[in-house]
Amino acid sequence: MKINYTTVNGKKIRLKKADLESTILVWLREELDLTGVKNGCGIGVCGSCTILIDNQPVRACRLKVEKAVSKEILTIEGLAKEDGSLHPLQQAFIDCGAVQCGFCTPGMILTAHAFLLKNSSPERKEVRKALAGNLCRCTGYQQIIDAVMEAAKHYQS
């Protein structure tokens, strides 16, 4: 019998056979108690369930755990530092008023994080395009873009 593992927020997790058929969203929330990932639409359109797998944004509501075997998953809980202090991107969302109801925030932050890992000196229009698949019903996006632009300074070498 093959034993499957995945890494979640830096911790190696042994997967049970039953886990493999579950969506990553349900598995993270119900098995690992990582409730930062949200179930918005359930069909992969809104971006609230966005997590990173190998630093690529994916919709956790549409992907089975079996697709994450031997991969690295990052959730919003894993973005903060070991001492519990916020990642600069998380702090920028607070400082710029980009968090309102907070439902879209984890997916928005993780999408922005993956984008900034590739482009640490973006223009506003690039940020807007990168976040186009993540819906927010509260902020009107200006504060979110402001936060990503502010945080970009921390990604520059």
C-alpha cells in the first residue's frame, strides 16, 4: 500500500485514502481545521477558496486532494511568520483598509503573494489583471491594489 504525503504550511501531512477523493477545500477546513480558505461559490469562479500549490494559485473548491500529493500547499494561515506576526502583505491589507468583511481576503492575499513572487515591481494595471479572478463585494478594489503595491516593496531584492 502506497503512503501519500503532502506538505501544508511547511508541515508534512500523511494522507489517508479517504482524503484523496475530498476536495482540498473540505479537507483543509474539516480535517486540518484551516478555516482561512473560504467556500464562496463552490464552482471555482469567485477566488475565495484560493490557496497556493507549489506557489501557484489554485481553486481549492474544485481540486481533489489527490492532485496535491507530494506538493506544497500554502494557506493564509501559513503566510504569517513563525512567531505569529503578520506577513508584510497581510499587514499592508490592514494598513491600506483592504479588509472589510474579510471573506475574499485570504484568497486575494494568496493570489497577490504568488503574483509578487514573480513580479516584485508591478504597475497598478498588472496588479489589477493578476487579481481579476478574485471577486470582492466590499472594497471596490482600490484599497486592495494599494495594499499590493505597498507590499511589493517587501518582495524586492
